[in-house]
Amino acid sequence: MAAGLAVAAMAALGLPALPAAASPSAPPTPANLTVKAKYGGVQVSWSKVPGRVVTYSVSSTPAGKGCTTIAKSCFIAITDATPWQFSVTASSGSGTSAPSSLSAHYLHRVVLIVAGQSNATGWESYSTDPTTGKDYLAAPYTNGADSQDQIVWAPWDVLKAHSTHPVALDTPQIRGTTKHPKFIFGPEIGLARQLWADKALPVTIIKAAYPGSWMASWDPSDPTLDVQTGTGLFSGMVALVKKTMEADAAQG
């Protein structure tokens, strides 16, 4: 009781109250922010703030994308062509750090899928015209697409010469046998070059065509690709698209 009265008397006399314990400072700003392309989005990473448990919050410019985590990275799904930038803050009970500098603009890449039967294959579209000798994969027919674009094709239609990783647009595709190859190309060449001429737009082309196929060959409910009979092509195409996008992301 006496102690209580003494404290009350100090307050009544206007004496200063005892100082509160000093609060620890807010966490430092997370360093080394990186943004890497992944299949379906980006992985945002940073260096962990040492010596304490904090919550990290990633935000975007323009607003709309982000995450909150106690880890030192997070995946953010992206399905549009907005030029996103990201920053991260660290928070604890004592406050929130200043945001990190914005990351560079996240660069998107357009993926085009060329699917169908022999017309999509380019069955009789020879790289070098057998009559005139003109090479359609060489200048003056080329433009920036030939050096900036990439293409991957399935082994269903271009025998003995499928590409397992994206290659340059003007890489010859081979039909026939190893002893009697025929270098061909499909509608993807003209499509890519026109997109470049119109917008200087780099693309990755995924070519999944099978000569003589019909609608039933592309039934989405058929999960098994059979290249001998040309069935299950839809599931095979989806697998090829995912593999190619993962390869693109690994290249940044």
C-alpha cells in the first residue's frame, strides 16, 4: 500500500515517470533481391535478416502480386504480360524495414503452339526449293526472328531429328531417313518472322504435329501418347509445352 501511495504521490506532484525500456530497432532491409523465371511465374529470393525471426512481405509495382513468408524466397504465379517489378520488406514486433530497391522489369516470353497434321508439319515445304535452289532459311528471307526466336518440335512427325531443347528458329527440321533426309519447315517460320516484322516480338515456338491425324487423335481424355498409332497427341503436346517452358525458364 505504501509503495502504491508513493507512486501516486509522485504522479500528483508532476515528477517524471520512470523511462520505459528501449525498443529494439526495426529489422534491416533484406538485401540481394533476385527474381528468376519459373514455369508459371517467378521465384523471388533475398538474403535472410540475421539474428532474429522476421516476416518477409513481397509487393509488386504495379500492385497486385506478392507474398508473405518467414522463408527467404517465395513463388509468385504470373499469367499475364505486365512488366512486374518486386520489392521486399522485413517485419517483426518492433517494426517494419524500409522496402528494398525494385527489381528489374520481369521479362515475359510469348509461347506459340503449332499443332495439327501434315500442313502444320511442313510436309512438302522444303528448306531449299528443289526447283529454284532458294534457301528459305537463309538471307534475304531472314529477319530478327531467326536469331531471337527458338523452336522445339516433337519427334512424331520429323523423324530422327527432334529437338530436345529449344533451338534457333532457322534450324532445319528433317523428314525422311538419315540416308535420305529432307530438310523442311512449317508455317511457324512465316508466323514468327511476321511477328518480328510487326512488333519485334521474340517467341518460343512449340511444334507438335502428326501427319494424317484427325480430331480423335487429339482427344484430351486420352492420357497416353502412342507415336506408333498417332493417339494421345493432346497429352503429348501438353507434356512438350511444359518441358519447353521449363527449359525457357531455366535460361532466364
